[in-house]
Amino acid sequence: MTSHAVQIADVTGFPGGQVSHPVTVAANDAFTARLHTSLETAKPLWLRFQESGVCTGHQNYAWAEGIVARLMPDGADLLIVEVNDAATGAPRMLVPLIRRQAFHHRVIEWLNCGVCDYAAPLLADARPWTTQSALAAWTAVRSVLPPADRFHITGIPTRINGVANPLASLPEIRDSIYTTFGLAIDGEPETVLKRLCKPSFAKEFGKDWRRLERLGSVELVEAGTPAEVEQTFGELVRMRLSRFRELGRFDLLTREPVVDFYRNAALKGLSDGSVRLFGLRVGEALIAVQYLLVHQGTVHALLIAMDQSVVPNVSPGIMIMGRLMSWAREQGCGYFDLSVGNQSYKERMGAMGSVLVELCYGFTVRGSAASTAINLRSRSEAFVRSRPGLFKTVQGAMRGVRRLRGGCQGKPEQ
């Protein structure tokens, strides 16, 4: 593989101004790269990959459009890299990134802004990537990026809908402290829980469901109109902030731009079904709300909120999630993604965990120093998490501080 040096600042026009048209660079013998600095120029290829290629619901075009419109930091640069086969010119991959200022240095991150569980490129097809081809593609990506001090890409899954994620093959990759959980679902919808979950969980679910039925009719209701989305999402925000404030836990929904992002995504999802909003109603009382992404046969369970005041001896969150697994199977879906986090109910259900990996390294002295500090912090957090007693003590202390500060600081929890 032969690499070709490029003057990145000259190719891209940064930092003096945005590129108005994509610029292609012959990065090596395997791949060329083209930099897009607007969603519009990348849109045709993005929608093509989204429809017939391989990607997660977190890389849906409408989702990315909402991030760019509502959540990108002031002064941040949008960097969408199109990777093409050098021999045929055929597009192979899209890599959506941003560059922003962070503590007197510039960092390149995933197009995430706190609302994407996964950093996964959009792939043209399900062809396998070798370590060598992944490295060549990443070399092509880097060849068109503007100057920065470091990379910091978190939440990288090892597979994308069953296809190996080329980012996870890079030599700089390391395990993160985060794990994602999910269940493959098949067969008859009515028996999903009994067949696929642990027997103890299925038994507990049936017992609690009967408790709900003694209080009145139990109904899973989908928000199918703009008015219903507004009402149901409003209840989700109210329930979630109330519960997290009570627990002393941070929630991203304390930020109004994030609330607007999720609300607008749910409203847009009415047209294509990519975002779904469900409530669990007992009689006239709404006791739980679940916010979902649906893409390529996978249901991603994102935001969940519950009100236990109606049924204090039952977990409304478990009830709605179990019912939605049956709903997902009715829709022909084959995988139920329980999102990131080590909550105990996921293992009780029988979900399988997979460690997410990350790419964090510096190019400059400042970038390397920042990456070292982040690595040390991650190792410290991993050390604390590996010792349940210490972790519980630290959690309690942090929650106490957040209660005093109004629950507005910290890292979001799913």
C-alpha cells in the first residue's frame, strides 16, 4: 500500500472557511477520500447507504440532521468523510465526524453530541473488512481531515448489524468502560419472553403483569399523531426528570436543546417510523413511556421513564420493555437493543453484553496530554466500577452532590 502525503489545510480550506464542494484526495492505493462539510452534499449517498447498506439507527439521516441543526457546539466544523474504492471509484463508507474546541485545543469526535449510543460508519454493503483494509480506509479518512490536536471517538461497537465494524479493527483501539446489551428475537411474538428470557424473569414479568391487570385495563399505546407525541413526550420528560432528581442522577434532558432534539425527532418519525414513542397505560394512568429507534430490523430502546406511584410494587419500566419486545417481533424485527449501561435488569432478562471500544489519541503535545488525562480518568473509573463496595460509596457521594446542585451536572445515564 502506497500512501500519498497531502497538505490538509490547503485541501480543505480550514480554518479560513468551510468547503463549499467536496474535495477528493487519492490517499493510498486502496481508497480515496472525499470531505463533505455539509449534510446536503453527502445526503444522496447517506440515504443510499441507509436504505441498502449497513448502519445503525443512530446514524439515520434525519437523526444526524437534528444533531447538526440543534446540538452542534458553536464554532464546531461538520466533517463527513466519504471513502471510495481507489480502483473502481465505488463508495464504500461514510464517516460522520465533527471538530470542536476543547480546553485550548481542537478535538475530532463522532457526530454524536450526547444522543448517539454508537459510533459506527455507514457501510455500502455487508462485505467483510480486514484489518489491513480498515487501516487503509482510516488512512484515507485522516488524509482529508483538517488540523486537530487529537481524536476522541467513543461508543464504537465491534459489529454493525452483524458486520464487523472497520473502526474496531484499528491498532489504536482500546476497550472502554461501557457495555451494550441486547437480545436476538425470533419466533412467535406472544411467546418471546417465555422462550428467550431467563425463566425467572419471564415468571416475574407474568406475575407483575397480573398485578397491573387487577388495577384496570392494561394497554400499550403508541403516539401516532403530533398531538399524541407532544403529550406522551411531555410525560416522558416529566417522569424522567422527577425520578432522576429523586435518585440524584444526572439526565441529559435537563438541557432544553436536547429536549427539543428528541421531541422533533419523534415528530419527524411519524412519517417514516424511524422513531417511535410508546406509553403503558393502566386504566387512565400512564405509568411508563419508552422512546425507540427502529432501523434495519433492530429496535433500539433509548429513553425510558416511569411513574411508580400508581403501582409501587411493580417496575413499570420492565413491564413496558417486555411488552415492546413482543411488539418488535410483531413488526418482524430480529434484535432488541437495550442500549448502553450495566443495569441489573438487562442480565436478569438474559440479554448478552458486548464491550464498546474507543479511539483516543493525540497528534500534538496538547492533544497527547489531554488524551493521557482522559485515559487516566477512564482507568480510575474502571477501577472503581470493578469494586462494588467502593463504586456504591462513590455513587452515593456523587448523587448527594447532584441533589445539592439540582441534578444538573455529570454524565448522562440511560
